[in-house]
Amino acid sequence: TEHKIQLAARSNDPSRKEEDDFAPRRFLRARDHNIDKAPAMLLKYLSWKRTAKPHGSITDDEVHVELVQEKLYMQGFDEKGRPLVYLFLARHFPAKRDLDEFKRYVIYILDNTCTRLRTGQEKFAVVGDLRGWGYANCDIRAYVAALDIMQSCYPERLGRVLLIHVPYVIMAAWKMLYPFIDDKTKEKFVFVAGSWDLDATLRDSIDESQLPKEYEGRLELRGYNDLSP
């Protein structure tokens, strides 16, 4: 089965050389080892990549408007050695975003997060903080676009998503998103309720040195504006 998908992926596609040796396995797992669906999924991804990343990667300048909002930080590792992404959803406003740039931003984040993967590790983890999230932040089109890119083009990369400080109003948006999330991805979303559960869950999953000061840890989050000249 894996041999078939490797042959399909190598069919005179120059972008294949950029994929690691475990890519065929990830696409196989994403399609439950279906020998027809997995190669088709990988070939569709390779075709998508030529259009989405014609120069091989997304530059800072291509997503500058998104970066300066500092709604996401790629820092730290959890107890399983997975790179962490800290996401602050209340800093995202659909009125301020261009959907095409947002899609490039998603690709930029996923690519940069994958470069932080240590040897033997294929997945990353996310802490999504919804403190202060309201209807002005709700952006179903952007959420669906991000899910589609992650599920279709970066399968088996997401390890877990901890959703914290979840307001009641988010559930309406969650019900709208739910049909767009595949079953395997749904299992990776964890809603953390209550301050005691929050502290216990974070400290059970993340060492204090990798936990941001915002959550009583010792990691200082540094965004694009902090790192720029």
C-alpha cells in the first residue's frame, strides 16, 4: 500500500523531493490506508502546493498584515515534544482580514511549525485561548479555510488542540464548523472548563518553562513586532 502511494507521489512531480519520507504514511493514515484515496489525496496536495507556494514558501511580506496583529505565537514544546502554537482568537477580526492573505498566513504558520518538529516527531499541538472572543471575532469562512488547508494538505500533523477560556457564545460557531471537521480531527479538540481544570490540564501537558507567563509559566511570548528590527 505504501509503495503504491510513493510511486504515485514520485510521478515526475519535482515538488515531491521536498516531502519527507514519512509523508506517504501520513496520507495513508489520513485515508485509513485506502490504497485509492490516499494516493489521490497526496497528488492533489502536490498540485495545490505548486499554486499555493509557487516559490516554495510564504515570506513574511506576503502575510505582513496578519503577522503584525500578533494573534499567534510559535513557541515552546509540550511534554510529548510536540511544537506548540499559542493562538489568541479574540485578536482576529474578519473586518480586518483579506481571505487570500489569511490562507497564505495559515500555510506560513503550518510550514514554520513543521520546521520545528524534532527527529521522530510528526505532530504539533495548539493552545487556543478564547478569552474575550465575541461575535465581532467570528469568522466562519476563515475557520473553514484553515481547517481545509490543515486537513487536506497537512494531514496527521495536528496532535491536539486545547481550547481554553471558552465563552458560551462560541458554541454557535462550533456547531457551524462541526460538519467541516473530519472525525479524526474532531477527536483532537479538547474543551477545557473551569480555572482548576485549566491549570491542571496545562501543567499536566506543558512544562512550566514552556508555559507562557499569561498562564503562570516562565515562557515569554515574543511576536512579530518584538522580533522585528
